[in-house]
Amino acid sequence: MTRLTLAEFRTRSGEFDAAVALSRKESPFCSSSLWQLAAHDHLHRIPAENRHFIVEESGSWLAFVEREQPGIFYPFEAAWMFGCPLVGAIDETIDLLERSSREWLGGAAGFCISGVPLGGESHSKLRLIEPLVRHYQEFPSTDCMILDLDDGIEAWLSRRSKKLRRTLHQAEEVSDVEVVSFGQENPEELFQRILEVQKQTYKWGEGSDIFQFPEYAAFYRSLLGDLHRRGQLRLLFAKSGGTDVAYIFGGIAGNTYRGLQMSYIEEFRSQGLGNRLQLENVRRCAGEGITRYDLGMHAPYKERWADRREVNTGIFIVW
């Protein structure tokens, strides 16, 4: 059982991600070090004196940071709480959490465990400890909308409504728009291309665009750079007359694609560019063997695309 500093965790992030790949069927992208560290570094203001609680033993991992008040530990990403800070076989990580917190924190600590699929194995195993702890409380977490591509895109399309299939066909018929992947640009150049589109959206005009908040802009810039360096970036642009008019941005982890952002210039709203980019992205992901396509948090329009809604819960425990 080894307790790591944040700096040591960064150097061993590859081992952590390998453990995520082996153990996390749900939210593997958001449980990875890439997502967790980007959120830790940019979304949350964590005072230098706050403690990290990062523990590894035989391939099982815990990754928490103290927030809100002394002795209360959260996942690195606590904005949406998509990922899970327990990585490895659930029985082993629960045991590791109990032993390590008693050894290094004297048992006087509370842990917020996120990214637990409602009714799944992890949820069932965690509920068994309720009689053994001083406090156990479940709370709603952020759900995800999932496309299942195990049988390929044609099978997925066959499950969509006739109306959506017709809409997608019409979007692909717009002849003066070309869909292309990113080229040889460096991450900063790509991020600037995204921002140029974003600045011409209706949300930007309203002042409500997520990229207008510095911490979120830094978060997505960090994700884009890390994905680019790892060869996991998936980024398509729609071009009209040689100009970017829309984009779809995401990344992969194993056989999972995770959507991050998608936008189009307002004057092109009627051309269905969002539908066209999403369909092309699904097609390309299916072509490279992606079987789980994660659209992120629930939104009404995503219901037409998704095969299921993955409901997550959070659990707060005090030993």
C-alpha cells in the first residue's frame, strides 16, 4: 500500500489509466487521469494546503483531494462527477479505502464517491458497507447518454426513428458543406479554430457560452492538448467556402468515444450541421471499432440518438 503525492501520481498516470481500462466499463474516459487531472488543474480552486489522498496497491487505486472543509475528500473532477475515484476490482478498492484511511487519516474522514452506475456491481457492493460506517448517504449524480455500436452503425441506425433517419439523410444532402478531420495544426491552433466558430454561435452572443468562462476554456484546452499528444483526439470540422462553420470535438479511451463539445455558426443553423457532424462522427467511430459512444450528460435532443440513459449515483461515506 503506497500513498503518492500529486507529482508522483502524474508520473504514474499511465499505470492508473491501464487500471481504469481493465476495471471501468462505465465512464472509462472520465475516470482516466486525462479527464481527472484537467479538472483538478483548471476547474477547481484547490488551496495548496489541501491534502491529496492518492493510494495504490497491486493495481488498485484511490484518487481523492480534500475540498470544502478539512477531512472531506472529493474526486479530482467534482463539477459533474462523471468518473469514479475507485479504480480496480470494487471489493479490493473498498478494502483499500478503509485500510488506508484508517492508517493515514485516523479514520476521521469523509469520502465522496462519484460515477457509480445505479444498480450495478459497484453500487451493490458499496451498499453493503452502510451498516459498517458512521454515515452513508446516496445522492443524484450526472447521467450519460450512450449509443451502443457493438453491431455497427447500420444496426444503430435501424433503431432510430424514421423521422431522425430522414433528417440525417437531408443533412447529408447539403452539397456546399465539406466535413474534414483536423490536419497538421498544433493543439493551440486547433483550439483557436474551435473558438472562432464558438464566437459566432447564439450562446456566445448571449454571454452564456461555456468557453466564455476562463476555467472551462482552460479545461477544454488542456483536454485537447493531452488528447492530441496521446493520439486520442477526434475532431471534425464542417467547412463552407473554405471556412470553418461547425465542429465536433471528443476523444477516445479504449473502445469508448466521449463527446466533449459541438457547435455551429448561427447563420448555418438551418443546414443541420450538428446532425451531419454527429452522424459522420458516429460512422467514423464505428469504422475504427468503437463500441461505446458517450454523448455526455442528458439533453432532450440526445434522446433521439441514444440507445440508453446510464444513470449514475454518488455516495458519501464517513468511516
